[in-house]
Amino acid sequence: MKPDKLQQFVKLHHSLHAERTSLHQRLDQINSALGNIQLPSLSVVDGATSSRKERAGTARRRMSAAARARIAAAARKRWAKAKRAGRNRL
């Protein structure tokens, strides 16, 4: 490297190091401020559960017969189109 490029690099390196240090200090301040606050869990806020054990007693969603029939009809239509096109797979 040329001497002026090397000096620029060294200045940039020191500047970035100082910025990293100040950001770490600010992050520590924020974390300590947030450490004292207890936030409600998401499961309490929106009714979501986070583990299988908590969901074990709940009923699964059921699909109506009409919805299953629509899905089956669409699948048959896709397969018929693929068969007409001479493909064995979709």
C-alpha cells in the first residue's frame, strides 16, 4: 500500500473500532433498561401457544365436506390436464 492509503486505512480502522465500542456501550445501556421490564408473552397477547403440550388438549381445525370436495375436484382437474398433455407427473 502507498503511505497515504495506509494512513487512511489506519484512521478508518480506529474510527470503526471507536464506533463499535460506543455501540456496545449503548447496547449495554438499552439491555439493562429493558432487563427491568417484564413483557407479556405472545401467547397471552394473541392466544397463540408455543408448545405442543399446551396445544394437546385443543381440537384441531376441521375442514368441511364441501371444502374437501372442492380440493379433490381441483386435484382431479389438474391430473386430467396433465394426462391430456402426456405427462406422468404434475
